Amino acid sequence: IKILQKPVLSQKARPKPAQRPLTEAEKAKLSHLVGKIEDDGLRASLERLGATILGERKPKGS
């Protein structure tokens, strides 16, 4: 038995799809949803998360 030690072959990671820009209505809704959060860091993180989620979804009617 011969044991060969070599690097694990990995597939190239696919590039992330580009996010679409949010509409003004989506931005306003997102700001309203997180507006009552007092912690600035938490509010900013949740705004980024919300923008990422909304940017991945297709707008209604398309």
C-alpha cells in the first residue's frame, strides 16, 4: 500500500452575483424598520443585512 499525500482539490468559488440597487421606497422602509433601534452598531448591521436581502430579491412585478 502506498500512501500519497497531496493537497485537496477544490472547486473555484463562483463569484457572488451583483446586487441590484435598492429603490427609494425600499430604502425608506428599511430605515423605518430599524429606526427605533438605539444601538448605532446594531442598527447599521441590520440595515446592511436588510439591504443585502432586499438586493438579492427581484422587485415585485418583474
